Amino acid sequence: MKPLLIALARAAVVLGVSASPAFAPMAVAQGGCVGKVLLPPSESERSERVLTSPGHVERLHLPPQVERFGRQVMVRPARQERVRLAAVYRVERSAYSAPGPMRWVREPDSYADVAEHVLVAPGHYVWEQRYGPLVSGAPQPGQTMVTPTGLVMCKVWCPARYETVMHRVRTARGRVYGVRTSIQHVVAHRVLMRPAMMSVRRIPAEYHWISTERMVAPGRWMERRTAPEYAWRTTREVHDGGATYAPVVCGGPLSRPAMARMQASLAAQGYDAGPQDGIGRAQTYEALRRFQVDHRLAAGQVTVESARALGVVQ
């Protein structure tokens, strides 16, 4: 309990609370106890109307009002002109053909590549000496002699050998023949569409727009007043709760089972109260103080209100 008393004394000095507030008799059950506790701070809001923009007077200059009007004035009257129109012709073209000179065309000879098989060596027999196993029985075709050493002379047929030779053969003989050409002649001649004539062209009159101005109202100065602007500003004030007496858990230090239940309840709600062995430590009382501040409960003692909130007592 000593660390708790030291924390209460420091809180009382910081908050400016008297170490011994006036004690008034309280209605508690027989055998009940009361202790000095620190009440949680209270908050209040205050709204006031503040000036954000003062009103001002602005001088404006209004320009003079001018009225514009105009009229049309004839500069040149309408007139007529005699114009000579040139004759109009159309060009017509006609084409005809006439026999031209003879054009001689020469076609070269045509050739093709032809493949031909040429005999290079005719088929013939040759004698080949072979070394093989002894042969018994009737002589085999081409076998001439069988010796105890296995030497065999065989008459072997070598087929004829051919090679492919490419020959260039003329398939068509060239020729020269004549082609009669023709000459195209184009003859153009003009055809009169409209003869030359005199025409009368009417030129309309020319007008100019003349505009004039007339002042309707002279320029003047005027004043424009702007009203001041206000806004509501809300301020939040925190008031010290002070100290008072409240019912506390009686019997001095909590019993070990009750302290263990409080430590387990604080740990379940995210407060590090130390080992859950039922022994009150500075870490346990600091966790209790943070729990009371977060839940806006009276702090500084193990009050009946805090014990009920933690489920230690009914």
C-alpha cells in the first residue's frame, strides 16, 4: 500500500488538492470503510460568438451612362453600267486513227533442259578373293575352289553404271514477223456557244452607318458597406475533479484470492498488472490507476466501485 499512498500524495500536489479534505459522515453499512480518493476530471464546452471579418466601407466609381444611336447616310446613289460580254466558245475534240509504219518483232529460240541416262560402264563379272569358313556339300554358285584354309574365289556380277547428263535442247526456232501500227490523231475546234453582246448591270446604292453618343447620366461615386461577419467558436475546458471520500474495500490490504482476481481481471482487459499471485505490487496499483482513469472512476484507492467494475466483489 505504500507505493499507492505515495502516488496519491503526488497526484494531490499536482492537482492542487488539499491533503486532508473535509470529511463528512457518510451512510455506509456497519463495518464499512471510506477512504480519500481523487475524482476524475470533468469537461465542459463553452460557445461564444467571435468576429471573423469587420465591416468596412468601399467607395465605388460608377462610369457615366452613354446612349448610342446611329443612322444610315447614302454615299453613292444606285446606277447602271453597260458592260460588254465576250463571246463564249466550247472546245470540241474528235479523234481518228490512220495506218502507221510496220514494226518488226523478233522472237528468240526456245530451249529446254533434258536429262539423259548415259552408260558409263557395262555390267561384268569379277573374281573376288574371300576368306570364310569351310564350305561342305555341293559347290555354291560362283564358288571355284575350297581349300582347307577357307580361301574362296567367287565370281561376282557387277551391274552396269549409268550417269545422268543434262542436255540443252532447242524446242522452238526463233522467228521475225511484222506488226502494222496505227496513229491516233486528235482534232480540236471551237464551237460558238454565245456571241459577244452588250449587257446592262445595275449597281445598288452605297450607304454608310454614322453612330453618335449622348450622355444620359454623369459618372458618380457611391459607397458600399459590408456588414461584419461572425462565427461561433466552441472551447472545451477540463476541470479538476478534486478529492473526496468514497467507500473502499475494508480490511486493509486485499486478501490474496481477491488480489489475484483483480490482477486477472486487469490482465484480461489489457492492463499489465504483473504476476497473478495475489501479491499487491507497484505494477498492480499502476495498472489499477490506469483502469480507473480510462473508465472515469475515482482513483487512488481500491474503491468498492472499482472492485465491482473488475468483478472482484458483488
